[in-house]
Amino acid sequence: MHKQRVLITGGGSGLGRALALRYARAGWRAGLADISLERAESVAAEIRALGGEADSFSVDVASDEAVLALRDEVMARWGGLEHLYNNAGVSSAGNLLQTPMTDWRWMLEINLLSVVRGCQAFLPEMLRQGSGHVVNTASFAGLAGAGGLSSYSVAKAAVVTLSETLRAELALADSRVGVSVVCPSFFRTNLLQNFRGPDASRQMAQKLMENAAENADDIAAAIFDAVMAGRFLIVPTALERMRYRLKRWLPEFYFGRLVAALKAAGRSA
């Protein structure tokens, strides 16, 4: 019997690191895949120091060839995996007219198409083994419809829709492979490391992150519990769950509140 195995892209920092540590504490073997092999190996070393098992992998999720090479390396080392987190991503802000096409392509290539690449690379193996679970990291921005995050919100909304579509396709195939999509809001992490957008938007996002009650470890713990419970849509904070219900049940009221909140935040930034 082997340990259960989880592979996490973007595993070298932030939420990916926190998820890896949470899985390791539960006895799983963690695979940290990151564009920086040094970062991935640092997290793997943390896990080993705690008595867990971890492997580091280098990957550029914006490259078809790199993701396929990651699959081949993981299969050569592990022979399979139980959970896959398509978690790597970048951040941006700016409205539709502010955001150049180069930034739109950059955002969609990394935050959306990397999820497609991960699914296409690893799902066939899960289907062959008859089990597994895919977890795609979106964002509450993909549900909220807030202004000022145009390309980011669109990419993350597409990840939600992709996950819904994949869930239906797997159900139609009577597959035992599960799917979850994670929609966290702002929390204390290094999300702005590769940020593109206006300085005012960066400052506002930084303030929201600093004022958040939750850190990456809190969010990772909530995600881990929800995935283990087999939940599909995971909104790991109570306030955002309430906002999402409000949007679904009272969309015009929600929209009015959303615009008022964004105006107030802009005035205070």
C-alpha cells in the first residue's frame, strides 16, 4: 500500500504551500510543482522536516509541453496520484478599457488554460485507475462580478464554468473521479507577487489582504475539509458564502450593494 498522493501546481508559496502542509499533516505524500524549483524544494524540505514525504517538480503552467513533461515525471516517480490541484495563477486589476490585450492573453493563458492543461494531462490517468479528485482554484472574483478586475474575474469565472462542465462530463461517463472548484476571497498571502494593473488597485488589494481575518493556512484547512467531504463549489469564508447567496436570490439588490461598496472602497483607497 502506498501513501495517497496529491500534486499541487503553484505549490512553492501561498495557498499551494499551505495546502501541501495540510495534506502532509494528514499523512499524504505531497508533490510541489512550481515555476521556481527552488521554491518547490523549499516547501518539500519543510514537509520532510516535519516527518512527511514530499517531492518537488519544476513546471511552467503556461506551456503545453511543460505540463505534459510534469505529467511524465510524476507518473515515472509515483505511478499515479489521487488528488490534483490546478492552483498556480497570477493576479491583475484594471477595468475593460484599461487592460491591454497583452495582459488579457497573459491572464487567460495562465489562470484559465493552465487548468485545461492540467486536466487534459492528468485526468486520463485518473480515469484509468478509476478514482481521483481534481481541484481547480478559481476565486470569489469569478462569482462576484465586481468591476475593476476585468481580466482576472473573467478568467476565474471561466474556471468555475470549466469545472461545472467537467463535473457533468464525468457524471455522464459514470466516472468515480470527483471535481471541486475553490473560490476564495482576499486573504493574507503573496497573491500580488506577479500583479499587473494600476498602482491604486494594487494598494487597495494589499489593504484588503492585510485586513482579512484569514491567512493561507485557514483557507487551506477549509478547502481540505470540503474536498474530503466531496463538495463541488467551495467558498471557504462565511461572508462570501452569504454574498454569493444574496447574488443568486436577490441579484439587483446585490448589484446595488456591490457598486456602493466599490465606490466606498475607491474613496478610502
